[in-house]
Amino acid sequence: ARAETREAWGEAFGEYRRLLGPGAVTVGEGGHDALVGWLDAGQPDHFTPERWMDRGAYADSERVPWHDIATHGSFVLYGGGLGWRYASNSPERGPDTCTKGCGSDSYYCTTVVGGRTPFAEFDPFEEGFYIHAVDANWLLGAVCRDLALSEFESFEFEGSIHRQRAVFAGGEGGGGQVWVNRPDNLALPGETRNRAQPRTWRLPNGLALPPDGFYAETAGARAGIVEIDGRRCAFSQTGDALFVDGRPDRRDGTGPADTANAAALADFSAILHPDARALPGGVRTDGAFRLQRVADGVLLLTPVPDTGHPFRAEIDLAATASAVEPVEPSPDATPPVWTQNGGRLAIFVDAKAFAYRISVRR
């Protein structure tokens, strides 16, 4: 009966393709590996062993990209599936990590280690939807595109099933590598949790990955959720844009970050690579924004939308800023406040404009 059901569904998708014509793409929410060839993409729900067996039947568990190892390049998987299913079946990780489903750091790790397509759910009643959608694009978009166009070459554990490394090679994407640090599962009542390994994983390149942190690099992009001076932060960088997220309190609704204290700024300077096209190599902030070179002598700073908090940024420029102007400000927006000392531009914005245009001259 199972084989007959699979065959019937496959033939139904094949009929769609015949009706839609050459090059038609078929996508199924319930798509799975047995339908590869009939389906081009599917929405992969991620469950944990507790769904299939008693917790006492195994000592430890972790998510691994088994599907991607087998089908990468032949079948497109969207993120980690529906967020509520991902969250409701997540192992309990403890209060210091985020496992709330779509848009969480755990979900981003699952997406990138498989070289998958970033995914964000649309729910008009869910607060913070736009934050998650923009995060998925700005953080993962470039690296995941390169990984998707490369071949999945190898996957290995590094000392623990919670520390994972995936290698991609060849193809249009040019290959790349991904490191993921999954937190250990918490012990059951009465058990002692294994704390033999430190929770933070320091990579050979010096980057520190917190629990549910990752680092990915390809020929054209870099991205990660990393630890900077004990602070959980996120970043991505390509040749013409960078994204930095100092993780202000917008994520848990507890209030604005400390914009008055320079010590509260997350310093990304050591992990960003200076670019020949005049993107800065030094950035410090308590906010979250994307910085792009949009024209000769013009940078565009775009805050993550719907954060609701002002923020401060310090940007090392190889030039002198001549103006910082809001783009599409809201009616109650206040002008940005900025100063420059040597090559360092300091900006304070209320984040009530779509973006801020920074004009520079050499």
C-alpha cells in the first residue's frame, strides 16, 4: 500500500508537470525523499526521536542533514519546515538558547548545514514576522545560494555529535564549509548532564561558536552566529554588503539595548574582512543593520525593520563622511546624530527611517 500511494502521488505530480509544460517546477508541502524525480522541492518537517521512540531507548540525539547528503542538488528543502512543528519537537536546550522554531538560531543552523533554501513563515498575526524574514535573507541568503549551487561533499562530527562540519565542493556555487555547534541535550530528571566539553566551540580560525551557533564560508560570502566578548551576535559579509546584528533586546521584548554605553556595542572588527570596494572593515553596534555600497561614495545603512529600538553604530571608513540622511523616514522620526573622529564615523539613529544614506569623500 505504501508503494502504491507513493506511485500514485508521483504520477499526480508528473501530470502537473505535463500540463504546465517544459521546465515546470513541482513543489509539495508533504514532499519527501521517495518522491525525488517527481517533485523538485518540499517543506521538510524536523522531528526529534521522542516522536518515534521512548526517550530511554537512546543515550543522546542530534539533528543531522541526512536528507541533504542524499538529495542535495536533486531536491530543494525549505529551511527546517514549519516552525511550530520544529519548535514543538525540539529537545529542551535550556534558557540560554533559542529554540522557538522558524527564525531561531537552531533553525538557522539546520538550514545552513544542509545548504538549504532559507525559509520564513508568513503569519499576519505573529509579531516579529518581518524580523525573521529579513534575518533569513540578510544572514543566510548569500552563503546558502552558494552552497545550494555546490555539491554536498562530506559531513562529519568533530568530537561530539553536537559539533558538526559539512563540506561542499564544485558546481556554480564554488563550494564552501559550514561548522555548527549544537548544544547538548539536557538530562532527564535524576540524570547528570555531561559537561565534559565546553559549551562554546572555538574553531581553528579563532571564531567562537555559542550553542546553536554556526560559521559558514564560501568563495563569495561568509556568515555566522558567533560569540564576541561573551555576547551572542550574528553577521554576514559579501563583496558589496555586510550585515551585523548586535542582538539588541528586540528578540525577547524586554526593552531597548543600552545605547548610552559604548561598552555595550558589539565589536565585529576582528571578524569582518576589509573589502577592496571600500566597505568598512571595522563595525561596532548594539543594533542590527545591513550596510551596502550602492554607488561610488555612497553607503546605505538599512536597519532590520520593526525592531522598535534606536541604536548606535561606529563604522571605520577609509574616507570622510559628508552627510548622513534618512531615507523614507516615518512622520515621528528624528534626524540621525553623527560625528566623525579620524576615520571612525559614530551614528545614533532612532531606526524610524527605512534606511540612512551615508555620503563619503576621499
